[in-house]
Amino acid sequence: MDKKMIAKYEEQARIIKALSHPSRLIIIDELHSGRRCVSELTELVGSDTSTVSKHLSVLKNAGLVFVEKEGTTVFYNLRMPCILDFFSCIESVIEANALGQMENVISCKTKK
């Protein structure tokens, strides 16, 4: 595999890694509804401000959110709303896994 392809996969992994925390997923999902300030996200996530700020920094560094300043207030926005398509895909995988597990349970019960 050439260096260009490896770099592409490394960048994809970096973005996916930035999403690999439940609080960050909550933040991304909330930002789909519109821009939010840290205090709003802190209340939603249920963590302290410094923790939410760190999560926002990870998301910003991955290019998933951007910042707008109005006076002394900093607002965060979803940079690429298409990331929610990824969330939909994940939900489909969860659903398929659950159906597969249910089929296994049913199969085990009918064999007895």
C-alpha cells in the first residue's frame, strides 16, 4: 500500500478516535440542532466545564467542530453535519447486532 493511502487511513482513524467517547457523541448530536456555548454543553453532558472544554478541543482538532466568538461567549458549531450519517450507520449496526442476538436466543430456546 502506498504512503498516500496509509495517510488517508491514518486521518480517518484520527477522526474516528475523536468520536470515541460518549460525551463527544452527545456533543456532536446536540450541535446538530445548532450552535451551543460551553455552559449549555456542560449541563447537557453532566461533566464539569474543564472536561467538556477538553472534549470540545479534541473535536475541534479533528475538524468536527468550529468556534465562533461573540463578545466573551464562545459558541461551538458542527462543521460537517454529514457526520450524523455515520451515526445512522452505527445505529444500523447496533440494530443488526441486536437482531442477530435475538435470533440466537430464539434458536437456543427452540432447540430445547
